[in-house]
Amino acid sequence: MKACQVAMSLAVATGWLAVSSRAAETELRPVVEVEEVIYEYTPADNGAGPMWCHGSTCLVRLGDAVFASGLETIPHEKPLNNCRWTFWRRGPEGWTLLRQDSVGRTREPCPLAAFPEPGRVFLSANPTLNPPGQAGGGPARPVLFEFMAADASAPPGSHWPGWECKPAPPAFTEHSYRSLAADGPGREMILFQNIGYTHAEWAFRDRDGNWSAQGRLKWPWGAEYDTPQPIRVCYPNVALRARAVHFVGVSDIVEPYAKWRQAKRELTGQDWDYDFRRLFYVWSPDIAHGGFGDWVEIASRDKTCGWISPGDLWVAPDDAVHIVWTERALDERLRPKFFPNERQRHELNYARLREGRIETRRTLLAVDEGKPGLIPSLPRLHAMPDNRLFVFFSVAGSDETGKPIAENRLLELGPDGAPGRTAPVPLKHPLSSYFTATVRGGSAPGWTLDLLGARTGHPHAMCYARVRLE
């Protein structure tokens, strides 16, 4: 790193430390300004839903306007491709449905990305190539729709990502597991889309609008499994900043250990069960001129058949990568037979990385079996314009008196991930799952937290909330 870059990083870090130190002396007071339903939907019964792409986002903010993509079930169409996207805007008058897909059919929700200048919103779709009325899966062709924020109800432009086509074009299907990330100020974006269990295709769109780089991200190798195999990584949080790409996701393969697979089959009657218990990270320092480095395993619950869920990722001005996720220690169904002495534990965890190396790892919250406490879930990172960093998350369980609690909370993090002030977010209708208008989707850091998700007790409605952070 050049001397001037080191000096700049030190200055940024020092400034952030000073801001965080001053902020720690004040009270954290989240103020709920808006809570409203955007739309209701009928479940499509196709294995997906409006929150299925939760590693990306379906919510972006451009100035005073907020845009959201929705998912509508098409009557009389058969799964799997029995949905279409919708596109919404919130202005002074509230939410307005601007467009809906009148041609394509798809299975999954459609992530959004935004460029603040000159004000553009991009919607990632994956329409099927099957004829109407045909049930099941099949081939699909990814497309990116572009809306102008100033006239977002106008018909969008269409862009076909430039994939690597050697030795043959990618064989995309309705199960895309795709991820869309944007560098808003840089006006660049990257799109990932999975191919089976072997790799993800990626395509990079530069500031001139050209798909100038593409390649394949091969999955880490599971040499320790009963049958060695690639470890498909899904539901990733992806960030693009100054052409550096950061990717963190969870293992998603059919149970790789025969003894556990057989035990699960006896319990469920199903021949399959997916693992979700190893968290992997990979990065590229310059995606325009090179591929990705080696995979780093951030966390694992592989020894006790536990569970891990990615939360979020944020790249700080000093290029430190902040990651949050949740863990469950074990699968209690298998405990009596395979690990009878293990105790259950739920954790909200944090790691900071730099240049592909883990610098810090810590547990922010934990609940041990047999002890009172609230189980944390669904952590999202929110960056402020002054680079202070917060975790928005859910908790559920009982307090010391036995009173049941289900609410959303905010936790401030220091530059090293040390937990600071925390406060409940006084939503009348707590959210059980949610997107944010994240910088990973091109939205700017904000003094308000924009949320799109499902309310507790109202699972078939997508709702919006705006929270001011004081």
C-alpha cells in the first residue's frame, strides 16, 4: 500500500474513532416515522417468496424517493414459474405501483440496485424460457431492467448481462440464487447467478455501461465429506466498492454425512436435507482486472450439525470488511444419538477482515440452553453518513420474569466491532424478516433506516417502515 493510502486510511480510522467516542456519550433514540403495508400477496407454493433473495435487497433509496420491487403470484399459472415482478415508489403521496411485468414469468423475487447520479434504478429479473402453462422448472435468461428515477413509471430499458460463454453459454434455470450489488457513487455493479452445485457465473458492468469483465466463481471444496464435493455457497451478502468485490455466504448442499442423512430421513421422511452450517468469504481486490482469491471459512457448526445464517456485510472507508451472522450450535433432533453432551447455544456474531484475512472475531449476543434470554436473528448493518455502524436485528424469547418478547433492536458497533449502545426500535408491528436500503444496493448511508419486510403475525404482506436514528 502506498504511503498516501496508508495516511488516508489512518486519518479515516482516527476520525471514525473520534466520532464513535463522542457518540458513546449520548443516548440512542430510534424514532419510528412510518409503518405501512405496501402490498399483500398469495403464496406461490414454488419454494420461493418475496424475501427469498434476502442476501441482496428489494429496497433502495434515491434522495427523498424510496423504490421497492415486489412479487405477485399469477392466477392459473402452475409452479414453479408462476410469479411476476412489480415495481413501486414511495413519494409524498405514499406508495404507488409504477410497473408490473406483463410478459415474463419467474419464480424468485427481483433484487434492486441504484445509482444516485443521474438517478437510475435497476431490477434484476430471471424470466423463464418455458411457454405459459407449463409446470416445473426449466431454462431461464437473466435480464436487467433500468428505470429512470425522474420518470420511473415509463417503460424500462433492458440490458442482457455479458456472461462468459466459453466453452458454452451458461445453462441458467429458474433456481438462480442470484445476487446483485452496486457501487452507487462509482455507477458500477456486479451480478452473480448460480449454475447447479459447481459455481456461480458473474458479470461486471462498468461506469460506461459495458459488461467489461466476467468469469466463474468456483465453490470451495469439501474434501472432508463422506463423498468429497464442491460446497455450494448461497444467500450471500455481496459488496462492490471501488471495484473490490466482497462475497460472504453459507454452505447449501444436501446433507454430506451419510449417518446424519439417514437419521434425518427417518425423522422427516424426506430423502434430502440441506446443511446451512459453514460460513465462507472470498474477495477480489479489482474485479475488472482479476478474479477471486482463496476461500476463507469464517465460522462452522459442522461438528454438531448446527446452523448458520448470513446477516450482512459492510466495507468501511478504511477498507475493513465488517460481517455479522447468527449461529445455532446443534440440531437438537440428532443430539440424543450423536452428541448427547452438547448444549444448545444461539449467537449473534461479528468478524472484521482486511485483504482476505480475519483481524477480529467476537460474539455480540448469546443465549445458552436452560438460561433466560432472547434469541437474536436476522442482523442487518446500517451505516450512517458519519460512518458510525449499527446492527438492526430481531429478538424473540422470554425475559428473566418469563414475559414473552418479540421485537426489533439496534446495536451500535465500534470500529473494532465492540458492542456499544443498544435500544429497542418501537415498531407497533415488529418485522420478522426484512431488507434494508443498504449501501450494497447503491443507496447512500443515511440518518434514517428504511426497511421492507414481513410483520410478525402478518406473513403474506410486505410492509415498509422508516426509522430515524437520533
